[in-house]
Amino acid sequence: MSDSSTPSVYAAYQGNTYLFGGNAPYVEEMYENYLANPGSVPDNWRTYFDALQHVPAADGTNTRDVPHQPVINAFAELAKQGTTKVVQASGADSELGRKRTAVQQLIAAYRNVGARWADLDPLKRAERPAIPELEPSFYGFTDADLETVFNTSNTFFGKDTMSLRDLLNALRETYCGTMGAEYMYTTDQNHKRWWQQRLESARTNPKLSAEQKKHVLNRLTAAEGLERFLHTKYVGQKRFSLEGGESFIVSMDELINQAGAKGVQEIVIGMAHRGRLNVLVNSLGKMPADLFAEFDHTAPEDLPSGDVKYHQGFSSDVTTPGGPVHLSLAFNPS
């Protein structure tokens, strides 16, 4: 089968107004006639329906469609004969089914709104807001249910089954800790599962080696140290400090190294004023002495009249595990 047939069907759909919802009964009747006898429909409809037969089904198969009406009529006849039986679940089975559904709703709630209950205030100035959807009682659970084991195979906590208590702890560690994660707004299911795998497998607290922790501390110290020096040395001079966001330098460092390891050879960065000076020094490798000379107005080529140091662009080559990467910070004039 050639894939070229599929776009032609979609093109026909987009280019013809007769394929809108209001005409569905007419089109379905025409299609049913075509399945029973292709020669019974006009040539233009037969050409269109012929193309549909080349579109693969959801399971990837490519067999010709069959008339639907005989199947519908057969089931209608069975209903008239009263041969259809309704199986009633027992009360216990029904309650267990309800709880299983409730567990999936609880998981979805933490993925959707857990970030609203994240512990993002280190000073504890205000209580976190009450979010009913994150409480088991919202779904009818009681303390007696906490040790009940449920299927959790649609999560990435490393277990196919977990007690309600363990599941609740895992969800709170992942989505309500010191980092919030909002990703469920994306419409791409693969993107959602990617985030879930990264967050839930580590419970948003990745295990770092001693060397990795030292490296993170080194980058944080460099970022914080530069801001402290500039604040002390050049009191009152506008610099758009990165204070409070020093972890951005750690993130940039990891991003650049991971990109280099994946074969990226050039990265162009565009950013606003806040933190640009820190990025220039600690991410792109601009010499601190050159930055200080701009503050002191002793640089060999002083900035043009009316311009400021945090508007300046810069480029450099940095070493990554995958080889050198060329970094460019675009100019940012006001």
C-alpha cells in the first residue's frame, strides 16, 4: 500500500463542503450502498470511497470494509427476541470497581493540579491552599482504605500495585514537594508520558552522585558569588541581578552539556535583562575582568553613549562531553 493515498482523502475532506457533520446520514447511506454494490453509487462517490479502502485501520490492517447494515439488523433482531442478558455485579464488586476508578481520578488530580499545592515558600509565610481534589476523602476513601492495594501500572513509581497510603505518599513527593510541575495542558500524549516518566520515576528528587552534587554547588557558588561581588563593589549601579534565581545557571550548564552530548554544535540564546550578566560570565565564559572594566568604564572599547552593559551580546566556544559547542547570546537593546 502506498501512503500517498491517505493525504488525498484528507485533501478531499478539506476541500469539499459536502463532508460536514450535517450531511452524515446521507454520506453514511451512500457508503452503505457502495459497500453492498460499488456500481450503485455515482462515479465521483465511488472514486472517493475507493480511496477510503486504502486507508489503514487503527490496528494497522488494510482489509476492505464490509456492509454494516446486516450486522446492525442482526443485533436488532436479537434484542427483539429478548436474548440479551444483563449481568449484575455484586455490591462488593461494584464498590471495588468504584474505588479502582477513584484511584485513577486521584492520580489524574495530582498530575493536573498538584503544582498548586507544591511547597514553594521556604519562609513558610502562608499556609498552602486547600485543594479538595488532592484529598482521598474527596473520592469517598476513608482511613480504612489506606492499606488497600490498587493497580498503579499507569504510573512510573516502579510498582504495578501499591497501597493507597504508599501511592498517596508517592504522588505528594512527586507533585507537591519543593518543585511544582505543570505539563498536562499539552495535547501530545507522548509529551505527557515523557514528563510523567521523568518526574515519577525520581519522585522529583533525582539521586545525584557526590561528584554531581559538588558540580551543582560549584555552579551555584559561582552564580551567587558574582552577584554578591557586583552588589558590594558597584553599589547602586543597575545590573538586573540574578539573585534568587541562581539555579538558572545550573540549568543552563546542564542544558548545554546535554545538548553537546546529543550532537548539538551551536546554541543561540535570547533573553531579557534579568540575569544576562551572570549568564555572560558563568555560562558563556566571558572574563569577569572584562565585565568589571565595563562597570569601571576602563574597557578598551567603551560602550556607545546611551548603551548599557546588559544589552551586549557575546559568543564563545565551550567544551561538552560531545565536543565543542558554539554559544551565542543575542544582543538585547531596549
